[in-house]
Amino acid sequence: MSDFPAGASVSALEVYTSVAPDGLAGGTPHLHTVASEAYLVVAGCGELHTVDADGAASTPLAPGDTVWFTPGVVHRAVNLGGLHLRVVMSHAGLPEAGDAVMTFPDDILANPEAYAAAATLPGPEASASERLAAAQRRRDLAVEGYAALGHGGQADPAAVALLHRRAAALVSHRIGRWKDTWEQSLASQASQAEAAFAALAAGSGETLAAGRVTRPATAPDFGMCGLLTTLTLEGES
């Protein structure tokens, strides 16, 4: 079994079309604490709304566009019509293990139990309509907290800094497990590259003999920003 290049993960995303309380259709505002993320627009149109300590911004999204952002950037995919993306995440395994923190109101962010209750969707025993409704409620709650980060298109640096502190506190207990995941993905690929360098420098093609084509399987589910189809490597659990 091989990993995606550079320890990345790839997903297909159909951004939600339902409208949040602020009148915008789309996904849940959130940030990542370790992983960087890229959007590759394959269909439709929309906007990427972002907030960081330097301010708020809106980036148009159209087919063929690519945009990426680093940890700590609050981002929200806004759907202006049929917005479909390919999402590439660094540090495969970490985004799925709680690397993302949603912009709930501060009283929820300050309480790990309240955050977990607000962030968790019903399990697979629930119907698709129930899970979708829960995802939309979660999105709407995050939009409420997102509004507190600034007004009139201007970000509040103090509010953004507080969000970053809350996010760090929420994920700090996961770092040991994240390091294990990192060792199995990105660090493992770096070790493979070093072995390939050594073999090729010695004139050996032994590392090339293991080359294979891998076709990912698909596993659609309700994500933070829409119907998310994670491309899972065959043979993975």
C-alpha cells in the first residue's frame, strides 16, 4: 500500500447549498491547528472567506482556481452556485483526528465538553436527513461565533488571538497521538525519499521496482463544509 504524495490527503467536496443565519450559503467557518489546506475548484463558483490576525478577506472561486492557506487561518467556503472542490490537506490523518477547530461562540470554545457536544454529529445509526440537519446546526453555531471575530469586513486582532488560544487548548491533549500519525505518514515518506536518494546515488534502481498504481476508494459523509468524499487508499481501514 502506498500513501498519497507528501503525506497529503485528498477529498472531493460539494459545498453546502443551505443558507446560514447571515444569509450566506456554504460551509462551517473553522481553522486548522497543524495542517495546511488547498482548494482546487472543479465546478461552480463561490468565495473563500478568510480571517487571520492581519484582517478579513474574500477570494473569488471559479473553475480552475487554486488557493491554499496555512494553519490558524479561519476559512469558510461560500457557495454562489454549484461549488465543487478538490481539497488537499497536508499531514494526512491529523485533520480527521481533530486538527480542525470550529468558530463556535467563546463560551463553547472555552469548555472542552461543550465544544465536543456541539461539534459531534449523530452516528451512522441516524438517517442522512438527521445528520445533514445536525451538520447545518453546527455550521450555524460556528457562523455565530465567526461574526464575533470582526464587523464590517474588519477583523478584530484580539478576538482572533483569543480564538487561537482556545484552539490550542482544545487540541493540546491530542499531540502525542498526532506525532504517531505524523511518523506513519509524512516522516515515513521523508525516510523513503532518503532511501531512494541513497540507492540512486549508488546507481541502484531497487527503489523503483516497488512502483505501483493505486486507485482510491470513496467514502462520502457530511463534513464541515459540505458533502465530503474522502479518497481512501485501498486496503486502509
